[in-house]
Amino acid sequence: MKSKHIIPHTFFVDRKKREELKNHPSFLIWFTGLSGSGKSTIASRLEEELFNRGYHTYILDGDNVRSGLNSDLDFTDHGRKENIRRIGEVANLFVDAGITVLASFISPFKEEREFVRNTVGRSNFFEVFVDCPLEECETRDVKGLYKKARAGEIPHFTGISSPYEVPESPDVVIDTSKNTVDEAVQKLIDKLEVRFALNS
């Protein structure tokens, strides 16, 4: 609950001036999907493409953020919600700083994704649903997490013992069981060029 005694200060340098200095708009690309679906891989390749076009970028990634800022949170529903709430606020600061943000989080709940959308502003939010069948994600299981979840070693694991709520109307759907990383990135670039008039 916000205190009525807190009054944010207005500074001379604002987001518009920062965007003008950087010569590109700032916005948030939000990758959501099951563990192992390919979110971070695609985000990394897309960031490289945007960086090469002169964009000032930053990736916020689930494991990386939980290693620092959110290391005090567990994986219960409450912990997951607080994880996404904090990320939404951090992403909003980055967008205000004129940075193009790529966020890669399972973010299983619609309510939390909607919170982020409203926090950064709907016009600044670009949702990417990285769709991949659970069976395929389990086959990949790069980190061995599904095996542990099936064995009961990891409680509240999305897709196994905790639900994943599929986005109803994402800006882009990428099926990584059918699309290569390069195909996925090109699809995203095509959509982003229409939405945000990307620099060439």
C-alpha cells in the first residue's frame, strides 16, 4: 500500500529526452512460456539483432534475477507473484530510462502479466508467447528440472504441479517445436518493425 505522504519528484530529463538522445523508442518485450520452451535463447538472439541496429538494450532473465534482486523469494504462488511484481517495476524503470527491455520469465499467471502490462503502459508492452508442448520441454530438460519435479524434489513446478495460464491474445506466438531460433527472431523483427518502427 502506497503512503499518501509520498510525492514523486518531476525531473528535467524525462523519458522522451532519453529516447531522443538514444535515437530509438524504449519498450518492453515480455517472453512467457514453460521452462525449456526457448525463451532465453530467443531473447538473447533478438537482443543481438536489436543491439546491432543501435538499440540500447537489457535482458531481465528469470534465473539471473532470482540470483540477486529476488533471491529471497520462493516458488510458491505468492513468491512467483511477487517475483513478477518486482520485475514489472524494474522493467518500468528501464523503459523510463530509454532502454529497450527484453524480459524472459515463465510468468505463469495472467494476472501478473497484466500487472506488468499496466505498469509499463499497454502501448509499451509487447507480449511473446513461446509456445512449446510440455512433452517437448521435458525431452529437452536442459537443467534437469522436469526430472526433479516429477520425482517430487521441486514443488510448485509450472506444468507439473503448478498451472500455466496460456496468454489469450499475445502479440506474437512462437512455436519452438516447429520454428528455429532464426525463424523465431525474424518473425519477431517483422512484428516489431510494424509496432515500433524499428531502426534498420
